[in-house]
Amino acid sequence: MKDSLCAVCGGKLRKQKTSIDRLVGGHLYLFENVSVQACDQCGEIWIPGSVAERMDQAIQGKLKPKRRIPVPVY
């Protein structure tokens, strides 16, 4: 299998899991254990299309969250 290269800097992309947060319409969404590709060199994160689509479905309310976490706002 051919190594994937970062479109930003040309570094190697490696599969890893990470947490991603999105603020949409005043609501904070936290996605844990997201499978992404991360650049060894610059740290840029690449989210596969199927994963991004599921994140969008969750934000639109089409998927039930596993849990809710209250977040204080200052």
C-alpha cells in the first residue's frame, strides 16, 4: 500500500484516533475516538469523508449522542 502524503507540507500521514470539537449554532459538539490521518510533520488532520458525514449527521440530530456533558460558559 502506498504511503499517503500531506497536501499541506508533503509529510507522511499516519492513522490515529483523536477528539474533535465543533461549535455550531451556539452548541458545542465533541467527537471522541475519531479515526483520522495526521501529518507527522505539520500536524494537519485529515478526516475521511465517511467519518465527516457521520459527524454532520450527529450535528443535524439524525444520530443519538452516546452521552451529554454540561459545559460551563464564561
